[in-house]
Amino acid sequence: MTVDLKKLIPTYTARRGRFEVVDVPPLDYLMVDGHGDPNMSQAYVDAVASLYPLAYRLKSLLRDALGVDHVVMPLEALWWADDMAAFTSARDKSRWDWTLMIAVPDAVTPDHVEAARAAAARGTHGPRTGDVRLERLHEGLCVQTLHVGPYDAEGPVLAELHERVVPGEGLRMTGRHHEIYLGDPRRTAPERLRTILRQPVERVAG
């Protein structure tokens, strides 16, 4: 039996045009950090090229060692900047910081990651394989929606989320903007890309 976290965790689905308040459970991720425009930054390319080989090595290791097979999850990212307008109106990507992530089953331990890292070093691996870490993220209460279209068209959706939906629900933003990439930009036309846009929040007291 192959475990597919996308099918087991309800918050890996969202609907276009609808902002939903959800409770995201704690999840373990392979993570690597960077800064700058993802379209211009070699660091971003190197991070993606380092995450996936390690994720597939980890998949093979768990299957062989524990009899646990799982579907490698889609790429995700946390994004932030000192001024949130850099995401909405300005879209100044040079000011963005990011953490790229791939979710893994909670059976994964740091020892498994180190074993996968050692195996990757002997074969196909990216230049930042040594920087990838295993970390648990618990976002809890969030508002999310599905964006369909180019990444650069997200601005109005994010503005609506930040300026209308969050305060309108009696909430305030707390954590980092989170995107889950359900489409592969190498194989999917920009207008058909599907991205879950998620914002951690908390309820306003009073």
C-alpha cells in the first residue's frame, strides 16, 4: 500500500474563488531556505534541484527499511518580506525570502534523512543537499483558497485575502504566506497552473 498524504490530509484540497478557514495539522517537511526572485535566483534553482533527489532517496529508504511506501509530495514554499505589499501590490520579488519544502510521512526521523543524504551524495544530488533539514511545521488555523493561473497573477487574490477576508472573518495574520504547487510549471500551461494559497491566522480577541 502506498501512502499519499494529499489524499489523507483534507487541507491539501481547496476551491477556486472560495476562501476557507481550515485547521492544518502538524506536518514534517524537508526544508531549505533562500532569498530573492525565484525566476532570477540560482539559489532557488539549486534548492529545488536539491530537495527532490533527497525526497526520492528518502522514499526508497523508507520502502526498503520499513516497508512504508509513499507518494513524493508536491513542492511547497513559505514566502515573506519585511513589507507584505511586496507580495500583493508591488510584487517586488527581489525582496522576498523563502523556504522551499516537501512534506514527508511522520515516520521519517533525522537518521532517515541523514541516510538518504549519504545515499544521494553517492549518486544524483543537488548543490544544496547538505543544507536540507527535517523540520515540523504546525500552522493550525489558516485561510486558504485555490488560485488557477500564472503565479504572477496571484497579487489580487492575495490582496483580497489579506485586506478583506482575514479581517472580515475576525482574524489577523500570524505566520508566513504558504503556497502549495499542485501543477508542474515545466509541463503545464501558465493559465492552468493550480496553487493553494494559504495564510496562517489567529482570532482577534473581543
